[in-house]
Amino acid sequence: MASSASSVFGAWGGSPKREEDMRTQAERLGARLPALMIQAERVASTVAQGEHGRRRVGQGDAFWQFRRFRQEDASTAVDWRQSAKSQHLFVREREWAAAASIWIWRDASPSMHYKSHVASTTKVERATVLALAFASLLVRGGERVGDLNDPRPASGGRPGLNRFALQMTQHMTSKQSLPPLMPLPRFSQIILISDWLTPVDGVLSILRHYGALGVRGHLIQVLDPAEEDLPFDGRTEFEDVESKTRMLARRAETMREAYLNRLTALRSEVAQACRRQDWTFASHRTDRPPQGALLAAYAALSAHRPFEMRVNG
């Protein structure tokens, strides 16, 4: 898997399916955007039912929790009514209410347009649903969202969400399989959605750039089930959709173990690099519901905790 993408074609008869023209792909996906937006809103609504704000301490009006008084707390912070119920002093914490800027990037390179015979959607369509659902969920929480490909500042509310969705239509296909290195404001966060089937050096350069700016990142890997399982047997032709390099395997099943080990090693290396940078990493298959991936990544976005998320959604 040295290349940045590997498209797999099984030997169940006929010649390999030829790649669609890039313009045709963009028009097809653009025509589907309203349906994808509806799906994204439904996914966001499902996740929103189990979420109650960003759960960060700070200035705001919404009560979050009581905690024990600490030496560094001001006496005016004591909640005397709650403290009167016990022998300890308690402070009333309020939920963080200031809007933050979150930038989202979705990979639209040729490898993301792949869909195997065992999948119901392309990777780019699922990545688009996740990106739009993220934007919808964040806007509902009072955040500002922006497309990393758009130089304009992040914006909030329904106008910001509409602008984000429109920006998606303008980047339905791309030759770039890595996100742009933008000069984002300190303390911003970014959500990067790709198959991440790329040499790890590219990921490290992203981490170094945004880490130096004080930006927190969240990587989501979207893979086709065929890319995860390599379910092919017998004579199979593999094609890299970006370089057009082809390889014929007479017995594809003999490659499965080595392939899976290589994929696991790549994923582990990316996850470790993210942890070192205090970023998060999650993986998602297109044959599973998007709600699980959205919920896990949204929780990490809120908690600011570095860990690798392996979700079933």
C-alpha cells in the first residue's frame, strides 16, 4: 500500500470497470448533495439527542455541575446553598459557552470515489455525509464552522451551514489527497476526513504544521469494507486509481494476511503520530451506520482527550 490509494476489482467476470470522468463524478455527486444533506441532518439529529452541549468549563449561563471548592477559587464562586447541605464547600460550574472555530476538510481525491461490490456508497459520499453532519451538529451547539478549502473565516448559524454545504459542492473532486496547510488561528480545531491510505510522512507534515499553530486535530479514516477485509479469491486485478498502476494476482487470497498486516501497521503508525501530537484518530467503514463515527469523534472534539477511537459505526 505504498500508493496513496488502491482501488480493488474482483475477478467475478468481465473487464475492470473504467473510472468515470472527473467532471462526471463531480456532477453526479453534486446532484446528490441535497439527499446527502438530508441524510447528514438525520445523522446529526440522532447524535444531538444524546449530547448536551460541549461540556467545557468556562463563562456561560448553563449549569453543568458542582465540584469541591479549591484553594485557588475565589470566595465569591462558592455556592452557599449547595454547601449548606454538607460539611464541604462547593462551586457551581457553568458550561463553556463561547463559540469556537472548527474547520472541516473532506478528501475528494480519486481514491475516495471508490465503491466495491460489497459497499452501498462511495467513500467520498460517506465522508461528505460525515462532514455535513459534523457541521450541522456544531452549528446547533453555537460553534462556527468553515471549510478548510475556503479562505473565508468560519461562520455560524444556518447561513454558515448553508455556506459550508455550498462549498462542498465546489470541491466534489480534487487531485489533492492531503489537506491544505492553512494559517489557522490558535486554539482552532480541525476535522480531517480521508481514507489516509498515504505514506505516513504526509500525515506527519500535517501534524507538525497545525501543531505548531496550536491547532487541535481529529482524523477520521473512511474505508470501503473491501479495503479492510480484502475479500477476493482467485484471479484478481488491482488498480491504483490515481497512478493507474495495475497488478494481477493469480490467487488474491494468498495476499490477504500480508495486506491486512500492512494496513494494521499503517493505521497504528498514524494513530501513534496523532497521540504524540495530542490529536485523535478514528476509523469507519462505509458498510456501517455513520452515527457511531460521528458520535465518537464529536465526543473527542468536546473532551479534548488524546486517544485512538475504534468504533463500530
